[in-house]
Amino acid sequence: MSNKNIKFILFDLGGVLVRIYPDKFFKYIAKYTEFDEDILKKVSYIRRDINFGYVSPEKIFKKLIIEYKINLSVDEIIDKFLTLYIEEPISYMINLVKELKDNNYSIGLLSNTNELHINYLSKILEDYRYFDKLFFSHIIHKIKPDKEVFEYVLKELNISPQTILFIDDTFENIETAQSSGFNTLYVKMNNPFNKDITFSEFKKKYLS
């Protein structure tokens, strides 16, 4: 696979550009219910419905409180959903994004996410000013690894999948992207390159 024709670099958000710790959130919630955190992590409407965006996070958390008899308010859960689930941007990855932009590469985000996290991260990531296209699941109502997500991206970008490099920390997402013709880069969650990668290193290895 040649990377010489890469025109668009598409990043996942959580785990790739921002460190996330879902386990911390579910572990905290589990302290206020009789249910184990592993059970809470498998609740379908937390894993998928919140990312589809058809139902507000507030309604989803209210349902969670009632169904699992959680001794917390919706506001308390939302606070932990932000402050425990999300930690901080991965500084060297944000620097890489900025350098790619400075060197005239087109950049986008493709993320399974929700309005709470996106609004919270907007303040941290400067209103996503370095990104040319934003594909947030709760807005487009499609989620990875469903194939229609990548079909939607291709339609919106109107370019060949062979000209896109998609970077994600979930292998199922990578597999679907590959089957759709994308160039892909599978990275480690919360520590994508195990080091402070520079633009020149990234370009030489993945874009040239």
C-alpha cells in the first residue's frame, strides 16, 4: 500500500487525540448501585444510543438511574461523565495536528461521541479550529464500526478512499475502514505512538 497520494487525514478523537478513561467513570457509578461496573459498561444505551444522538444524554442517564437504582442525580452523573471519563489532550498529538495543518494537509475528526463530550472538549481544543471536517456520531447519527459511517464520510469528502489516512485505536473500526478502501493506522489507546512523534517523522513513515 502506497501512502504517496494521501490528501486527507482522519483522526479518531477519544484515545487518539484526547486521553479517555471510561473505566474510571463506570467504577465511580458502581459505588452508588448494587450492580458491578462490568455490567454497567455493557449497558447498550450507554455504549451506542448516547452516541447515535437521537436521545439526549440527560434522558439516557435518567433511564440508567432508574433501571439500575443509582443513588446519584443526573447532574452528578454528567459531571463525572466529563471529569472522570475525559482526562486531557495528548499534547504531542495536538501538536502533530497543528503541524499537519500548517503544512497544508486537510484534517478531520471521526468520533463516536455525544453532545456533552463535544461541548466540553470544544473549550479545550479551541473550537476544533484545526479541523476541516467534523464527523461526530451524535450529529450524523451513524457510529463506528458500521460501514455506513465510512460511506457517509466518502460522500461528504467526495474523494477516493485511497487518498484518506484513517487513524483509530479500535481494531474493529480499522477493519471496516480498510474494507471501505481507506488507508489505516491502528494505534494504541491513550498513547498512540508511544512517544512524542514529530511532523517530519509522521510524514516520512505514513505520508511518503
